[in-house]
Amino acid sequence: MLEIEDIYSLLPEGTFSNIEAFKNYVETAGIESIYPAIPEGTFSSEEAFVKLYKKKKKLRSPFRKLVLRIHSNLLRVMSL
């Protein structure tokens, strides 16, 4: 499973100005768009690369939803 920081570290230096620019790009264009910039042979295929990233993303998703729900509820309570 890959973290976004792991993928960033695989890219040739200077591909993006910083990690935040990279994260914004991935959010907009999708992780698939990064594959051509990764050095050849790093992954067996684009599908394998995407699957490793999305698997990690799916595992974090329920926890993220819970945190967002708690945050939303706290904001609502604080505004009363």
C-alpha cells in the first residue's frame, strides 16, 4: 500500500515544486496521471500501481468519514 508521500518520493526531482503541488495535482487529475512520470520498472503495470494506492485509500476512508462526522458535530455544538 502506498502513501501519497511514497509516490512523491518516486518522482524525478523537480517534477513538482513541492508535495502540496503534487497532492493538488493528484486530487484534480487522479493518481493514474502520475504513472508515466514514475521510473520504468518501478511497478509491474499501471494497474498494479493504481491498485496499491487505492487499496490504501480505501482502508483509510471509513476512519476519515468518522473524523469528518465528529468534526461536523463539534462545530454544530459549538455554534449553539
